[in-house]
Amino acid sequence: MSHSIRQNEENDSMPVSLISIFWTFFRIGLFTLGGGMAMSLVMRHELAIKRRWVKDADFMSLMSLATVVPGAIAVNIAYLLGRRMRSHIGAVMAVLGTILPSFFVILIVAGVFLPFISNPKVTAFFRGCAIAIVSQLAFTGFIFGRTLLRNWKQCAVCAAGMIPACVFGIHPIFGIITAGVLGYWLLPKKKPEGAGGNAPTA
Amino acid sequence: MPLLLKLVISFMLIGLGAYGGGMVTIPLIQHELVDSRHWLEFSEMARILVVSQMTPGPIAVNAATFTGFRLSGIPGAILATVAVIVPSIVILALLVPCIERFKNKWNLRDFMQGIKIGVLGLILFAVWSYGKAAIKGWLDLAIAAAAFLVLAVFEGKLHPVIVILACGVIGAIVF
């Protein structure tokens, strides 16, 4: 059961048109709230299950690649799906379709609603919302901490992730790299047949 | 260095560190835009995060568009948005042709386990660094604790945006 992630050149069915690729991703980008994971679930439903533009098994292997590289998962999976269907130009269409809706929505919010932000009630509203984000961060930390921090080695790797930003005040990205290296060295190696790409999505 | 170039570099770093979802981009954005570059006030960044959570699209991409627009209009918005997605697209473009080889030889997954835990470390760090700036008194702490309890009780069955909106309404009433 090995599904090639490379673009399928000997595709026997009609290639999907670039406009329908763009339009499908555009609608998903416009109507899906709740971040990358939610978006990729909708993409799976629309592209793999409903339209059958890609095989579901292929979607799943692309998905595991999309979660092992950095960056927004929705953009990553859009790139891979677009490339899979129509090579590089398909990838461009899929990525543009995914990010253009939020690009325009944010421009409208920033350009039209920013002037109203001096209203004290609006400021108070945003202050309340900002507090909720602390809870959301803490909750995400709690959920992943429960499964990822089970012994001292894992706690040490976790601390290594915090130290560069927390103690030295340098860029947090070094924390991620330090944790990756320390984890590689300290944590038990996984079996080579680890097929499931269950990267945590915060 | 011109502002637009700095903007591009900052958002490329944010794009590179945005590993495994939206929450981890919060400490990165705070570090780059508020603590190190002083482009935004904390309250402004918090507003951007709130808007990003309530509008479609990934947080990192939304924050890039918003910050770029705020700092230098439409060109800034376009450049920052492109900058935040370029690193992962380049990495994917390089990985796609040789993914089969990668699978067996260089064990990416062992490196990944550490990265996942490091990302968790960053999220815990963000609870402190972001929380310190967002929570200013006992009332704020009480709202945060109540929101945490609601999230924990429903455990993922409740959309976070609902909790954010509810806290906003409470904020508009009590502050």
C-alpha cells in the first residue's frame, strides 16, 4: 500500500480545470472558520470524497506531508493537492484560492473597521476577546501536555523548547530547533513503519 | 534596511516557525512584531489575533495581511502575506520529488517528535508571555479562568470562537 506522492502524470481521466481548482479552494477559504485543520477536513470532503479529484488514500498521505513541514496546514495541503492535480500551475491556483478570501476579508476589516476601534465599548470588547485567547493557549497546552509530557525526557525536551525565548529572549524558532535536536537524541526512536501523521494542531 | 524588507524577513521567520497549527504562531508573532521590532502595541496585536480567529483563513496568514497593511498599506499586505507562506512552499517543493527516499533513510519522524514537544513548550511559554500582557487584574484572571473551564468541560466540542465572542461581550459589559 504505497501511494506515490509525486504528481500522477499518467492520469487517465480528464484533468481538472484550473478555474474549478481555484474556485473550489476559494469557496473553502471563504467559508471555513477555525484554522488549518478544519479547512483540511473540508478539503478532504470536497476534493477526495465528493468530487473524487484525488484518491482518499492519496489525500491522507499528502496530509501527513503537509503536517510535517512548517507553515499553515491549509496552505500546505492546498499546495500539495493543486500540484497533485495539475502540477505547478495547479498548485498556484490552489494556494491563491485558499489565501485570497482571507486576504480580502482582512483588508476590509483593517481598512473599514479600524477607524471605529477608538470607541470605548469596542475596545472593551476586544480586551475581553484577548483574554479568551490566553485561555485558548492554556487549553491547547493542557491538551497536548497531557499526551506529550509523560516522562522526564519529554519534559526536558519541552523545557528546551522554552529556554531560548524564555531565558535568553532570542527568537522562539531556536526553541523549536533545539527541541527537535534534543528530542532526536533523547527520545526513543520510532519504528520505521510509523505511517500515521498525527502532528498536533494547536 | 528598508521597512518592507524587514517585514518580509519577519514574516518568513514566522512562517518557518509556524509548526503544527495556529496557536504556536502567537508567541512568534508577539516576539517578532511587539517585543523585538516594536511595530505594534500589544493591544493592537491582540486585536489582530482576535480578528484572525473570527475570520476565515489561517492565523499566520491573516496576521501577516493585517500587519503588512497596517505598516505600509496594500504593498505591505501583499508582501507580508507572500512572505509568510513562501518558506513552507519552498520546503514542500523540495520535499515532494524525493519524499519516497526520505521515508526510509533520514528518519524525519524521530526529529518530529522533539519538534512537537518543542512547539508545546512554546505554547506554554506563550501562556506566560501573552498572558502577562493580556491579564491586568483579578477580574481579567477570573474571566480567563472561567473561559478555560468552559473549554475544558466541553473539550473541543465547543468552537473556540464562541468562547472568544462570549468573553468579548463580558468585556464590553464589565470594562
